[in-house]
Amino acid sequence: AFRTHFKDCGYNVPDNVRVSVGFPKTKHNKVALGQCFDKMASTDGHYELFISPEVGKNGEELNDKASTINILETIAHELIHATVGNEHGHRGAFPICALAVGFTAPWRFTPAGEKMLTMIEQIIAIQGLFPTGAIKLLKKPQGPSLIKCECECGFKAYVTRKMMEDVGVPVCPVDFVAMECI
């Protein structure tokens, strides 16, 4: 459906595009809802579009209409990258294509305008809701970041495991003996 829509707007989506649900590669812990990897990065020459499983509403269940709209908006955004080329980023040919297919600024987020929302509504009417659930990442329990060291005289110090590996066991400043670390 997106191919036909893009074509009607004067753009041809490449045939070699794959869409997957997975975590996009990000820099500096930024959140990305989607990412388009260029065909040169794929061993079989496909544009690889990754849509984050966190695209839904605040990590809640994704099987609702609002989440499906968000997912389809993200897929269409990434299809623009595949269509005009990743080298443009969100400039040059990207905003021209985005406007043509029905998005509005800002270009990194590209909210769907009326034209794109109409297309998305048609897809939902035919295909139904996007079949996925949200992934809630479990945080790995973190051990104590500081290790407690004590001397027989009662003096206590807290050091990191890395400091102990690099420098060794701390020495008590009162008794000048190695402290016992727990």
C-alpha cells in the first residue's frame, strides 16, 4: 500500500526493502523509533528498516489503533530514507519527498499530515492492527557499586571494584595496614 501511495506521489520505493521489528542502532543513548540501513550495509543488498518495539505508547501494549498509526508512520518515514537515499539525512531530498507523501515538519519526527493519515487509515482498514506487543526491558540488578573495607581499628573506606583491581586493597591511614574488604 505504501509503494502505491509513494508512486502516486511521484516516488518509487525500491523493491529491495525489508522491514523488521528490532532495536535501532543509536548514538549516545538516544531513542530512535526507526532506522533505515542502506543497501550497501546489507550482505544481500536490501534496505533494512528497523522499527523499535518501543514505538507504542509509553511502553504499553501495542495492539491498539494509536500504536499501529505510530508504527506505520515510522515505517513510512524510514521508507522515505530508502527512497531518496540515506545520504540526505533529514535534509535535501528527504523533506521534499516527505511533503509529497503527506508528512509535515519537523523532519526527524515527521508527524503525519491529513494525506498520510488517510493512507494509514486505509492500511489499517485492510490489514488490521499491527500484530506485536510492547517489550519491557528488564533492568539487570546491579551489585553494590562500592565495596566496604574495614580496619581492625574501626576505620572504614568504600572503594570501587575497578580501583581495587587497578591499585589494590586500601591501606588504613591510622594503622598503615591493609584493610579487609567485604
